[in-house]
Amino acid sequence: MHSRLAGVALQLAALAMFVAMDTIIKLLTAGFPVPQVMWARFLFGFLTVALALRIVTGQVPWRSRAPGLQTLRSLTLAACNWLFTTALVHIPLADATAVGFASPLFTVALAAVWLKERVGWRRWAGVGIGLAGVVVLLRPPFIFGGQPVHWAMMLPLGTAALFAVYQILTRKLAGVDDPRTTILHTSFAASLVTSAALPFEWTWPSAEGWAAFALLGVLGGMGHGLLVMAFARAPASLLAPMSYTQMIWAVLSGLLVFGDRPDLLTVVGMVVIAAGGVLVALPDRARRNA
């Protein structure tokens, strides 16, 4: 019991760190180009992970048995972050986070089609409920009337779809490479690609700007490290639904830092997406009894 509680606490701390990272990203996009912010996030994230592995294990397990797949996974994550970071320039953090949580819904569908995993009716119901929540957030005028929300709300939806591909690639690599190798490769190709854009889009940071850039990497690296520790102490079926508390942190951050107050439809959409996500996260009864 104590181990499970520790796992839940570690995951909640990790999710808070991710929201803190997204908050800093949104603040930085007011003064720096999106590619530069992404470059900082990936480069300092890579350096944080490499340094942590060196200190903790005495090794930096770089060699991969599937370098092409690792590169594709890293570039997919880069595309996810480009869409999400661009969205943060235009829309509130809580809205972008909520739509991005459609990712598990896409992951279930991809796992059924791509990995040929058996998906029970409960998870398919969760997919349907979650997508209904996305529709509420997007507010198509032919359903709700009036004007739809900002076009940038579509960007985190693209992030969710691409992140589902990223998760499927992570599952495929789980049986190929050491998890530490996969974590190390997560930001490497992305940092190289974003570095290529720097000669065209660069604003020289102040000392505070460099500190904020470095903090992005530390928060991302520590967050992923805490997640690994959480899943070592508690089952995924317990931790997965906890992920939706990230929307609570995002709402609080948006309110306190940016003064963004979500309206009723936004809150309803968040709740519906979370309900669908919890159904998706619950294990199928047949598999649980097996």
C-alpha cells in the first residue's frame, strides 16, 4: 500500500513538472521564436538525461539496435512539440492541455489496427466518450451555434494524434532496446533538427533567458525520471487515470500566471475527455482475470 501511494505521489509530482514546463514554454514564446524554444527544450532535456544516467549508473547506454526507429520516434515527438508550442502562442494552456489528452483515445485505435491488440468494448466506449469531449472543446458552430473557438485549437488535436504514434513506436522499441537507451534517444534527433532552424530564427537570450531554457530541460528530464520511478512502484492501471490531474494543474497555472479563466463548456469538455480517458485506462475484465 505504501509503495502504491508513493507511486501516485511521484506521478502527481511529475505531472506538475510537465505543466510547469509548458507554462515556461508559453512565457518564452512571447519573446523567442517557437523553433528556438523547442531547441532549448530538447537540447537541455538530452543533456539532463545523459548527465543523470552518467551519475546514477556510471554509463550512457547510447548504442541502439534500431537507430532508424529511434530517430523516427524522436522526430515524431519534435512534431508533437512544434504543434503544441505553436498552439500555446494563441490559446490558453488549459485548453491546449485538455485537447492534447485525446492522445490515449488515438493510441487505443492505433494499437488495435497497427499492433493488432485486442480492445474490449469498455475501451472503445471510452474512445467515443473522449472524442465527444473533444467536440465540446472545439465547439463546431453547426452544433453549438455562434463562433467556433480559435483555429489553433486544432493544433493540440494534431499533437494528440502524433503523440499516439509516438507511444506506439515506444511500445515497439520496448522489446528492442534498453529503456535507458530509448530515454536517451528521445530528445537527440529532435535537438539536431531544431538546431538546423537556429540560423534563421534566433533571438539572443539574456542570463534569465538561458536559465529558463536550462530549466525546461531539467523539468522535462526530472519529470520523465519521476514517471519511471512511479511506474516501478504502482501498477499502470492505477497511475494512468491520475494523468488527467494534469488538466487541473494546467487550469491553475493558466489562471494564476496568465489570467485565463475557463468557461463552462471548456470545463465540461475537460470532464468528458477525462471520463473517456479513465475508461480507456482501465484494463479489460478478461485480461484482468487472465
